[in-house]
Amino acid sequence: MSDLPLTATAESVANLSNPLSQLIGMGGPVMMVLLALAIAGAVTFVYLMLFGAFYTPRLTAKLKKSITFWQQSPSGQAPSQLRQQAGFRARLNPLHHLVVNTMEDQLARRHPQQIRETAARDAQKALEPFEAPLKIIEVIAALAPLLGLLGTVLGMMEAFSAMAATEGRANATQLSGGIYEALTTTAAGLVVAIPFAALAAWIEFRLRRIHKTVNGALISILAADSIPLPSPQPASRAPADTARACTTSETRSRLAHATG
């Protein structure tokens, strides 16, 4: 009795492997390449989703509040609070570091052009890890239908070659079977290309939104008024200024007395 589950499992594995082996046998080497591309694309997408769950630049509520506070009164309190209150997810957020570093650069009174260049470079570095997986998925979506077409052409050449070898005596069943096997690679290429093309468009849309979010946050920080320097108070007024002030006050008192 204990051997029955093992036998059923072996039979189910064989049943699953048979269609795959038949598909590879019908498509030949091109089908194996398409299968490898599909696996590589799936692994790339899973990696991108896992990486993005932790390292995507996010404009959290705390960052919004700090940027609003910075716009109202730029001071060292905003970046210091962000550093002190940064949790585990905040430390993994590239936008958190961009905001803090840009605020600190403005507090250090660096040149505005240098601050902009540094912020742009850091923002580009934050988005670079997402560009390579997107490019891989785009390449897979573009190559899959071409490989399917190549498999179809090779299959058709093989079918007509077999027909020529029989000196035209091949029946319609043999010819349709060869064409069916040849068109299998085209179908497989489209099955691989369509979902990855949709995924590439969605990932590109998400990256554009993230880019806009990062740019908006940095522009809000850079557009804030600079920290006012304390202006030195004069020790004493000049005699001419004192006389002018006295004359002005006397004139105003006379006008006030005249108007009742």
C-alpha cells in the first residue's frame, strides 16, 4: 500500500514531463532557447519585485512632513530629525538619503550648481539597479517572436526538404504535420513575448513615476528660501541719520497735531 503514492507521484511527473518533452521535440533547439528565455525573464522579474520592495525610492509621510517643514523654515532641525528618527525601512529608502544629504549640503552653503549636480548624480544611482532588469525583460520581449519566426522558417525548410526527397510523393498528412510542428515555435515565441512586453511597459511606467517623485522632492528642497544670515546691527547712527530721523518724527507729530 505504501508504494501506491510513490507510483502516483512518478506517473504525475511523467505526465507533466511528456508534454514538455514533446514540445521541445517539435520545436527543436529554438524551443529550448525560448524556454531558457522564459525562465530567465521570470527570474529577472521576481528579482526586480523583491529588490523593489525594499530599495524603491518612496516619498513617505515623514519625508513629506520634513520637506514641508524645510520649505517653511530651512534649518538644521529637519535633516537632524530625519537621521535620528530613521528606522530600518527608512535607511533602505534611497530618497531618504537624498533628501537628508541635499538639506545638509544647503546648510553647509555649498554652491547651488554643485548641490544640483550632486543630487542628480545620486538620484541616477538610486534608479540604476532597476534599469538592467528592465532592459533584460525588454530584450526577451523583442527576441522571443523573432526566435519563433526563425523556428518556423527552419521547420518549413525541413518539411519541404523532406517533400523534395520523396520527389513530390509526400501526402497531405505528412506535409501538414511538418507545417504544424514548424508553426509551434511561432506560437511559443508569441506566448513568451506578449506577457514580457506588458511587464516591460508596466515597469517603465513605474520607473517614470518614481523618477517624477524623486525630482519633485529634490526640487521642493532646492526651491526653498536660503537660510537668512543675521545682519549686523549698527553700533550708533550717523549724525545725519539721527537728524533726519528727528526731523521726520517732528514732521509726523506736527501733521498729527494739525489733523486733530
